Amino acid sequence: MLVSGGLITALVVLALGAAGCVTVRPEDKGLLAQPSMSFGSDGRTRAHDEHIFSNREGSYGAGGVSGGGCGCN
């Protein structure tokens, strides 16, 4: 019995969509509410923070959560 590619694609899309429907537990909401988890931030604040970090550490950039380094956060 052959299954068409369109049916398989539809099932995969449906499965991925259903996986996104999750209730966030209260203990996880604290982690998601941290400022580092937000998509956007104030540009002036970010520019100021990057200026301070570049002066303190002697480097520039990698100001996001996934920045480089040894990974010892």
C-alpha cells in the first residue's frame, strides 16, 4: 500500500503543530520571564551594555544568550 507524499507531509506538519500546543508550568514561567529570554530589548540599553562589556572584557559582540566563551555560565 503506497502512501502519497502529500499525506506524509500533512501528517508531519500536523504532528509538529500539535507539539507546539503545550501548557507552560508555573515553575517554568520564572525562567521564561528573564530579560535574556526576550526577543527584543531597548536599543539604548543594549548599546550601553555592549560598551561597558567591551571596555571591561576587551572584546565586542556576542552579547546574546548564545554568546561564545567557555560555557561556564
